[in-house]
Amino acid sequence: MTKIFNGRFTAKTNQPFVVFLIGMRINKWWRIDKWLPVSNAMVPMLNTLFTHPEKGFLHAEFFWNLSGPCIIQYWRSFEDLENFAKNPSDPHLEPWKKFNQAVGSNGTVGIWHETYTVNPDQFECVYGNMPKFGLAAATEHVQAVGRRETARLRLGSKQVNQNQVEIKETVQ
């Protein structure tokens, strides 16, 4: 069973990192011959990434929405992510070529990704009564106390305005 960390926690890192969101949209569910190979292609990619951290992959979280899978990935750098995507010996380039040949722009399967580069003190996250999750599982999982107690402080702001102080006093 997954260990739950009671209380409030956050992620700690002094290094820049990349958040990579990737997913697939199944536009025609009855065309399993088109979307199943796309879905199955992710398995060897993720197996490679989880077994070879030297490639720069830090962690991933998996989700399903009504139209297909979504994965949130954390990477050490954009260069590491790009190297994995373009390296012919890694299991991405060949499935990408196959997708373009088999599906292309016929509309049966959609794919998408978004890439964000993040610098230290320019991110904020909090996890209450959760297992290690997301960015905290990819970096260091620490208690949300002191300079990590509020969203503003986690974002690196040294200023706490009077409204925040009043709100905190009211809540306590």
C-alpha cells in the first residue's frame, strides 16, 4: 500500500527542470486498429525512461480522461527530453514515424504535448495527506513549513502583505 504523508508537503529543488505533458485523444473509438498501436507505443518508452534515469527523466504521473490517456512527466532539462525524442536508438523516433504513416492527419487519433521549462523559485505546489506525488516525487519531498508554508513564499516572494497576515490570524 502507498505510504500517505499526513500533513502538508511540497517539492524542493534548486535546479531548473522541465514539465512535459503528453497525451492521446481517441477520436474514433471503433478504430482500435489506429489508436491501440499509438497507446501501446508508450509502454516501451516509459519502461526505458524509468530504467535509465541518466537520460534525464525524473518522474511521471498517469491519468485517463474521457478521450484518452495523459501523462505528466518531469525532466532534468529540455535538452534531455529532446535527445530522447530524436535519438534513433531510443524507443520514440520509430513509433513517431509509424504514427505519421498510419494515422497522419486522418483524424482517428489525436496526439498532443506541452513543454514548460521552470526555474528554481518559480514553481509552487502543495500536497496534503498524499503519497509522494508529482513534482515532489520527482525532486525532494519536504514539509510545507517556514519559507514553504504559503504559496507566495514557495514562489520565492519575501513579502507577505497585510491581507495575508489578517487571513492567517482569522483562520487560526
